[in-house]
Amino acid sequence: MDAVEAANSGHPGMPMGMADVATVLFQRYVKFDPADPKWPDRDRFVLSAGHGSMLIYSLLNLTGYARPTMEDIRNFRQIGSPCAGHPENFELAGVEATTGPLGQGLAMAVGMAMAERHLNATFGDDLVDHRTWVIAGDGCLMEGINHEAIGLAGHLKLDRLIVLWDDNKITIDGSVSLSSSEDIPARYAATGWHVVECDGHDEFDIVSAIEEAISDDRPSLIRCRTIIGKGAPNKQGTSKVHGAALGKDEVAAVRATLGWNHAPFEIPADIREAWLAAGTRGAKPHAEWRDRLAAHPDRLGWERRGDVPQELLKPYIEQLLANPQKVATRKASEMALEAINTLLPETIGGSADLTGSNNTLTKGLVALTAGSYAGRYVYYGIREFGMAAAMNGMALHGGVIPYGGTFLVFSDYARGAIRLSALQRARVVYVMTHDSIGLGEDGPTHQPIEHLMSLRLIPNLDVYRPCDTVETAECWELALQKEDGPALLALSRQNLPQLRTEAAENRSARGAYALFEAEAPRKVVLIATGSEVEIAVAVRDALEAQGIGADVVSMPCFERFEAQDAAYKRDILPHDALKVSIEAGATFGWERYTGNDGLNFGVDEFGASGPYLRLYKHYGLSADAIVARVVAKLNGEQA
């Protein structure tokens, strides 16, 4: 209450209403050790209702975490304080996930519970034996992603997942009844969850509900009947305490009602000591866990997880160079994954009901199911958003590297979770196939046009569009090596020739490089990605035949190219040449590299249904059409 008041911004109602539940949870149940917040066998606690961030900041401070300090809390929602408006996992140890977009915290918790069960099946109870706890609000349960997440959790029988629902019957607009009349417990029960309820202000009733949930062999929803803003005599139980400071008069009234006679941010010594004692509960089990790890027969395997060698795929790439192959890059991805999944037992793959199209299942992988958590392939069903959020949870949990597939056009369904992958620096790999009009007859609903450029706008997301088998392997290697963020591979449906045949370092690591250099005096630089690099090569050959020198620059990753120094960029994209971009998607944004005087070939309208070769010709993405316009431009004619 005091922090929100000092900031004159925030959400006091949920923390006040769920304080009783959180006290029982952290005093008695959650397994953690503030002295080592990253202890792998700690319980995971996710505040899915992230607007109530002062609840977790208070809990972390009271139980003895190094931060947030009381000074941090005094500066709640201010620049420089780790106590951001919504919890951010990279700001504070003890915050397991960045939450705020409602429903995603719960969905990420599903992924955490999946990772826990998988690692338990792999390493046994000695190393992995913990739970995932969630506090969620009405909004989390209304969001569409909730339906996807709980369906997956129920199907997989994730019994170590327990969700405490803050059933206060209030949203920002007012009573929940304004917008919803569904039977939420029945919905959860129908998806295979155990459901129990309690008085969220009765300690013994809360304990009874949690004990029942722990003893059940299904994921559990605990319906906690609470009063939002409990203790605020004039505003509790109303939307007035949801998203605004109480005001000095109501703050004074709360203090009088609760008999709290202490100054703002002052915690009496006896209360402070009781909470710090709760924070030491995990020290003994943590020490015992370290002893078990030291004696574990696969200790080295446990400690190695997540370490990806710099040249992981070098032997595989050398095989490709010796035996070039013409395949779709989605197939090239599958070929690379055959090597990756053999070398890295921590990878967990999957697809949103497009396994045969995304090519994400490799030989030797078996399904992760309720009957076999040791499996490494997840059948997510038609749940793109739920899949992406679950993968975030798996990555944040640690010990596994998740990848999952769908069509590039359906990245829109997953976009909220893709953005959170980038924001919370989660190592997730998105395998997005059918990446252009090249998918052909399925038509404009399935042909991505604006998607590549819009995804490139997301900070800390590396978007790769490889042109052949070698680049695909290189991009996979780079994606796996990035520990502090996600990557997305945009892959073709149609077969593409292998353009790289020379041995070299990972050239895709530069983001863009000269695949072929001009033989005649250079006048043109052709920049292309993915399936259009083949077209650029054909354009180059035709221009060279006319005595016009042309470089072909393959640009598999904008983000990596932007990270290069200015000298390298000038060398690849010189100022004294006509720069031409070729990509079967929106041309918007290519001006960054071609300048306003360059040429941009692409698709700036929704696609059409038809054989892909005819579509390419229809949209002017053919060597003949491009050559004609380039020559006209060089001659000063209207291109």
C-alpha cells in the first residue's frame, strides 16, 4: 500500500487481497533459498497476475533476498529501481518470469512444470523434486491463452502444478459479472484438473486446500475467495482499489482498521524476524541436495546441460559441403536437428499440430506424455500461443532447450509469447515454416507477407531466413548458442539448391556476407534472403553476361548484421553501387539497406492461390523481370 502510494501508481488491491494466501504459501510450502536464488531444485513461484507486483516484491524483501531492499521498494515504479511496474525476471532474483500480460504467467508455469517432470524422469528424485506455484487473477483465467495452457496441463497430468486463483470478482471495469458468467471450476475440471476452494482469508482453510491439492495426481486449481483491497474500509471489494493508489485518507483509514501504527516502509523487528526465519527453511534441504548432486552418477551430465559448443555442427556442415543437397530449408532444418538432438540431450522439440509440415520430429525422439515424461517431443495440438508460452516456461526453468514449430503466418497467434521470449531473455527456438508465397496453393490466408519485417522489429529476437542447407545448419548453431534470448527460423516449403559449397567459418554469424562477388566492375549489390537468394544468383549471372558486375549478398539475419562494425557494413554494402533487395515479403524496411535510390523487389499485398512458380512470376520475382528493371535503373530510365 505504501509503495503504491509513494509512486502514485500501481495496483494495491490484489496484493492486499492475497496477502493471507501468500503468507501461508511462503511460510509453509514454497521451497526456496534466498542465499542461492538459482538453486535448480527450488520451487518455482509465478505471479501471473503481474499487476500485483508489490506482493512478490514484499515477499522477496521479507524472506531475506538481497534485493529488493527497502530503498528499492520506496522507489517502486521509478527508473533505476528493480521494482518495476510488473515483475521482470532479469531485474530480481526470485522473480521467475516476466509477467503482466495476463494469462501468460500461468501458461509459462505449465512449461516449468513440464520441464520439472522431464528432468525428474531423466535424473530422478535426488536431483529434481519440486513444484510450480502460481497466483492468478480473474483476467489470467479469462484470457484465451488460459484455455490452451490448462488443456495442455490437464492432458499431461502435471500434478506438480498448483494454481491459486484470486477469486475477488473484480476487474478494472467493475464486477466480473459485467463480462463473464462462466463456471470456471467446471471448465478446469473438464480439462482434467483437480479443483478445490477455500476462504482466502482463513489460514486453516487455505492450508486444507493446499494439502488436498498436493495429494492429488492432477494439476490443481485452488479457488481462493478473497476481498480485493482487504483492509481498506471504504474501497475494499470494489474496482477502486484495483489499479490506483488508495489516497492518503484511505491509507490512514487502513492503518486504523488494521491497528498498524508504524510509519510507511517500517517493519517491526518481531515481524521481520518471523519472515526471515521462513526464508531459512530451504537452507537444510538445499545443503542435502548439494550432497546428493556431488554423489550422483550423472553429475557431469547435469552440470553440462545448456552448454552448446561453438562448432557444434562443424562435422555435419563438412558433410554437406562434400555432398550438396537440394531440399527445402524446412527439410534442411530437420537434417540439422538429427545431428543436434543426438548431440544435445537437453533439446525438447514440438509442433502445434504441424509435425509433418514443420519437420520438427527427428529419429529417436519419443513423445513427452503423461505416461512418459522422459520423452523429448511435445504434441502441442492447435495451440500456437500456448506452445510458445510453455516453451518460455521451459527455458526459464532451465535444464532444457525448447524448440517448436508452426507456419510463419501463425506467428501472429504466438506473437505475445514471442515478445516475452525476447523481453525476458529466454533461450527458445521458433521453427516457422512455409515462409512466403512459395507455399503456393494454400493462398493468402497462409502466405506470410508482413510477418518477417514485423518480427524483425522485436528487440532481442534473432530472425533467421537461411537460403540453403549450409546456412540452415549455421543458423541453428547460432540460435542454440544464444543464451540470452530467442531465435526464429523462417524456412521454405519449396526445394532450394545448395549455394554454399566452400569450407569456411560460420558465415551466417555476420548476419550478411558476400556469397558471390562481382567479376566485371561492380555496379550492383543484390541483397536477398532465403529462397530469393537463388533468384539473386540468377540475376547476377545475367548481369555479368552483360558486363555489369554484381555482388550477391545473402542476409540471413538483420539483427546480426546490425551488430557488425561500420567498416564491415560498408564493405558488404558499398555506397558506390546500386543496391537491390529481393525478398518474397513486404518491401517496407529494406530502404535501410538499399537507400531511397535502390530497388526493392517483394510482395506488398496479400498473396494469391496458385502454383508457387507462377506466383513468383506474377509478383515480378523472376530473374528476367528483375534484370530488366536493374538495367533500366542503371541507364537512368524509369525502373
